[in-house]
Amino acid sequence: MKTDCSQKQLLNRIDQVSFAVNDMTLYLDTHPYDEKALTYCHELVQERKKLLKEYAEAYGPLIIDITDQTGESIWKWMEQPFPWEKEGACR
């Protein structure tokens, strides 16, 4: 199965936002009273959830935490090819 460009772009955006969430949590560990940073972190977390849900609806759940948001009535976690199992690349 080939990975299409939109899937690769969505994965890339998920990676970017996930990195930013991790970075902000590290910052907040040392600056817990920074209200702007906390607000920004909350925004990033919400964006990440939205992106993960979007990915799950289009390509199957990327992480186990999102499996209940696909709207499926059966467990399909193991039926999908995982991103590292897919062939091809978008150029």
C-alpha cells in the first residue's frame, strides 16, 4: 500500500504539533505560572487531538488512545497497516 501525499503531510503536522506539546510541557515544568505558555500548551494539545482524530477517521488510529474516536463498532486496531509497514513515499 502506498502512502499518499495528504497522509504524509498529516503525519508530518502531527509530528510537529506533538514536538511542540512536549517542548511546552518541559518549559512549564520550570515556569508553571506562565499563563501565556499554559494557554498556548492547551491550544497545542487540542490541535493534536483534532489532528489525531482526523488521521484516525481517514487512515485508522495512529495511537491506541484514539481508537474510541473512530466511530467503529468493532475493534480494528490490528487490522490496519501501521505507518512503518506501508510501502512507498510521497515526493
